[in-house]
Amino acid sequence: MSRVPLSLLQQFVQVARLGNLSRAADQANLTVSALSHQMRQLEDRLERRLFERGPRGVTLTVEGCSLLEAVGDHFDGIEHALSRYRQRRHEALTLSTSPGMISSWLMPRLPRLLAAHPELELNLQSSFTLVNFEREPVDVALRYGKGQWPGVHAERLFGEWLAPVAAPELVARMQGADPLDLSAWPLLGDPNPNNRWNDWFAHYGGEPPRRYVAHVDTVESLRHAALEGLGVALGRMVTSKSLIDAGRLVVLGDRYLPVPEPEAYYLVYPPRSEDHRGLGTFREWVLGEAEAYCQQMPQWPCEDDAA
């Protein structure tokens, strides 16, 4: 076997760690087709199958795991050794958050940030997966959870609340069905493993349905299913508010108040970002925006003990 180019191994490590050809291709400034070809070329050279390819990404085979274990740390060492020779651009800030948070909460507010700080250069990354700050060139993230992530700073922004939401078209099709009797409505299964519908019915009374009209596996898919009129979703109010304000979704039941979630949204960053001037600017701004947002929603709890 001829010597394997280091570039192929480097791309392999990136794909293996991200588990996604599209994201790895973006970071390598390659097309997905080109990167996929490189991975098959590496498999041919090694005469080993390294990946299982599926509709949701790629997963490592046993041989792939062995190769990653053998070479991954070496590339980390090289990256760490070279990092001190790179000039840090304090006006450039790479931010990662979920697609829903970007589109519904962050993006409408960013013009105010950039108008006040035109020197700031934002690189936005949209991802459902948590950032590995040790391995990815990301300075800060906005994440949803309980704030208990090891090795990072996590500052709470605000909580999240649940309420049943539906498309106006579905409400019209139901022809005046009582929105306080959700058992009469087609309900969409909750992607949360704990099924928050159980908490909802425990709070307001009634029994969860024996079957849901459909199940989806992500919050984004749930929102799209509700928008298409497929059924009633137990929607997150923070990321659904812009759709409700635009009349694309409606909250069912006047007597229902949103039920608080145990999770919240957090500003998350690693210790290496503490002296990043761009992060300092963004942190001050986003904490102020979060405080103003909570003041606009007095009926929804925003403090740590709200849930």
C-alpha cells in the first residue's frame, strides 16, 4: 500500500468527528461530492470500510473508530502547536446555535448589534448538535438545556414555555371544536423523550391520546408539521412567538397559560474565549437583549427558579 496523504487523514478526522459530510465540507471549503470522493479514496487505499452512510449523516464502522483513535490525537497536537502562531482577530466572532434560535430570536435582533458595533464580524453556524469547543473553531454558542455542561461558562438568558399551537387552517377545518378539549384535536407527538404532553395533561387535566396523528424527531420538524396544518403541536413559545405574531400559528385555549420547561437558553463559551473582545461585546449585548425580552413577557417567568 502506498503512503496515505495526510490531507486525506485530516479530512477523515473532520468527517468522523462531525458525523456529517455537509458540515465537514463547509469547514474544508470543499463540495460534498469532492469530500465524499476523498473518503472513498481513503477507504480504497486502506482497503477498509470506514463509514456507514445513511440519510442523516455518516457513522463510523469498527475499522473507522480504530483509525480515528489512532490518528485523531496527533492532528489535535499539531493544531494546538500551530495555534499560537495564528493572529487572533478580535473583531471576528464565530457563534453556533440551533436553527430555530437563529431564525426566530437572534436574527431579528442582530441589526441592532451590528449597527452599534460595525467593526464586529459575525460568523453564524446553525447546528442541532452541541459544540465541542476543544475541537471546533467556535468562540461562543447559544444553547438550550439545563446549563450543566462541563468545562465551559454558561450564563442563563431566559426560560422556555410550552403551549398548544396550530395553523389557522387547522382551526378552520375543526369547525369550532372546543380548544379546551384537546382530546378532540389531532395532536402531534412531542419529540422530547419524556413526552411533555404528559406534563401538559397532568397540569390541566384530561388524558393524553392513545395515538398521535404523527410523530417527528426534532423541534424544527414539529414546528413545520404544525405550520402545514398536520396537527396541534406543544410548541416552544420563544421560538414560536414570531410565527404567532405573524398569524401563521395560533395558541389554542384562552385559559391556558404556557407551562414552563425545566430547560432554558444559555450563553455558553469556553475559557479560551474569555479575553476575546468580540465576545465581550456580544455578551454585553445579548444579556441586555435577554433582559429586555423578559420584561416584555411579564406573565412568563424568566428567573432561575421559575421552573
